[in-house]
Amino acid sequence: MEPLELGKDILRKARALGAQEAAVVVSRSTEASLMRRAGKLEQLQQASSLGASLSLLVDDRYSVHSTSDLRPDAIDTFLGRAIAATRVLEPEPERRQPAPELCGRYTSEAVLDRFDPGWESLTGAQRREQAEQLEACIDALPTRDQVLSATVYVGDSIGETARILSNGFENVSRGTGFGHGAEMTLLEPGGRRPEGSSYFSATHLGDLPGAERVAAESWSRAAQRLNSGPAPSGRYPMLLQNTAVGRILGVLGGPLSGSELHQGRSFLAGKKGERIAAPGLSIFDDPTIPRGLGSRPFDGDCLYAKPFPVLDQGVLQNYYVNVYYGRKLGVSPTSGGRSNWVVPPGTRAVDDITRELDRCIVVTGFLGGNSNGLTGDFSFGVQGLLLERGEVVKHLSEMNVSGNIGELLMSFQEAASDVWRWSSVRTPSLLFDGVQFSGT
């Protein structure tokens, strides 16, 4: 059966066995990846999968089950066991599905444009050629003699998903994904081997940047690790590079969620409508961006996926509350998780911003660390650059940045103009003032 017909069949059987409500997701996908190193094919993989997941409400008891064995007899056995297992759980009437009028597609699949029809004619030879072009661009770098080793990656995927709910909602969607990148290891006097990498993802093959950019950025990121070390501890202006912004803003993910609010583990509880960041900082959730990596016509509860502000000029506007936690908290649901996070860009380039600062630290990446959603405190290892009036004076490593995310957001100064498009966090580089760094 096609995924939609298979999903309908599973739903019908679940209802016949006693499920008050059921939601079925049937997905099939194919992924291919290729890795080359030192001019040789190192790894080639292709895998296909087909599976189903089932959410059940039986006598107000809720459970979720999944299977990859979709033979008719196996499905019957799977459903019987799932229904029986659900009956012994504690009641959770809040798990009921949303009202049918809340579910649907706010934006059409055609507008979202998440499927590249060219995937179907993509050949293994073309994937190899893509990887070979990346290698050729690395070999053409004027600094190639400083590269100890280089590895290139190429990957793509296609997926089709059918969703069927007992409240009447059903949908079939398809999407594609493409990515390529490179990783370099350099040889440094003293035996150190600094590494750097660059990777890009897109829903359409033609949206990936050229091989020359991948090679150049991989070299640049590796070179920033040469002769790196810590700077003196202290407070510095911090320019968070666009590719690294998601790590810091991600600290907000837990505290904004309905589950953390309900369980009393969010420092943002009760702050809706209050200023939690500097007036210049806004974050919008926009699931309608054409070809966006986080774009979608509906959310995990199949609610209409509409744009909404998270922060608007520093004021907290919305939490991420799904249907279940909306009922628990007694509030209307927004969405259970983010789509594309968009921070509006500023008007100045990064170089123009840093030239006006006596000293600043540009954070280009993070290494480990942790955050506390109840207090907002965080501490992360960082990689980056120490700049004076826009000039690099030291490559940084073995340093930590720490503080409180609420205080950090209040210290926001300016957004640059360099929006990063190859992520669901579509933001420019961001400047913060007086951030605590620990080094020497």
C-alpha cells in the first residue's frame, strides 16, 4: 500500500479494537551519503526505511508505539499488543486530539517548496562528481601544503510522510534534503593538529553554495585554530558569529516549552508580556519560508503552522505550548516546537561593527558546556578570535563563556547584516556587551 492507504488501514483497525482516538504516521525515506579522503572513496552508503508510529487513546489512557514490520499479520499483532498495553496505564484525558477546526495546512506544500524534483534523477556518478569537485577546490587552495588531511562529504535524502488522525485530519507530504561539506586537519609546529570544518544544508540541491566556498570556509575555520590559546579572563564585547548563534539562542528552547513551564523548571515562567531582552532584539517563528529547513504546513499536533513572534523588540510574546500542555496549563496552544527562528538583520557588515570596538571576542564555535533552564545560567567552551579595532590579534581556544541568558539578552547591542540561510536558525551575527570570558 501507499503510505496514506496503509495509515488509513491501521487507523481503522485501531478503532475497531477499541481505541477512542488514534493518530497514525507512516513514513518512508531514502538516504545516500558519500565520503572521500585523500583522493579515494572512503565510504558510500544508501539506506531506505519504511515505518509507522501510532498514538492511541484507550479509555482515556494514552500511549505511543512504532513498528517497521508492516506486513498485514504483523500489524494485527502489533495493534493488539498496543491496545492491551495502553489499557493498563493511568488515565490522561488531556491527551485527546485537538478540535478538527484547529488542524490543517496554513501554507500549501507548493508555496513551501520543500521538494526538489531533481532528486529523482540524481545518479551515483553525479554524487561522486560533487565530492570530487570539493576535493579539487581544496587541492587548488594556495595553502594546500599546510593541510595534513582533508575529508569531503556529500549527502542527500528524500522522505514521504502520511499523517492520519481520527478527528478527520489527513495529509501526505514529501521533502528532500541535500548537504555537502569538508573537514581539514592542519599540521602545526609542536605537533598540534588543529581542525576545522564547513557544512551546508538545503532542501534543494541548487541552493547549496559552490565547492569553492566550502573549501575556502573549511580552510578559514581550521586556520583560526592555528597557534590558538586563551586570552586573559574578563568581560569583553562578544560578536556571536551567525553560524554559532543557534547554540546560544537554543538555551531558550527548554524554558520556552510548555513542559518546562508546567513542571516549574523555567526561568521564563510568568514573564509573557515582559521585557526579557534589549529593545533591539526580536525573534520570530516563521514556518512559511519557502525552502526553509524548518518550514512546515502544520506542527506536531497537526495545528495550522502560522508565523508568530517569540520576542518582539525584547518583549516575550509567546511560549511553545502544544495541545497537551495547553490543557494542563489552561492556555491556548501555540505550537509544540519551533520551525524557523528568524532574527531580523541589521544594516552594517561585521567588519564595520568590529572596527569600532577597541577589543572584542568573535565566537565562531562552541565546545561542550551546559545550561540551566530554571535559572538561565550557562557555561560553554568556545573557539574564536580576539580582535582589536577589527584586526585579529589572537586565535582563541581553551576558553569558556559563562553568564545568565537573561542578562546576556539584555546586553544585546546590534545585529549585523550577514544572515545565515543554511539552517533553521536564520540569523545574522549578533553583538553583546560585557560578556564574561574565562581564560588565563
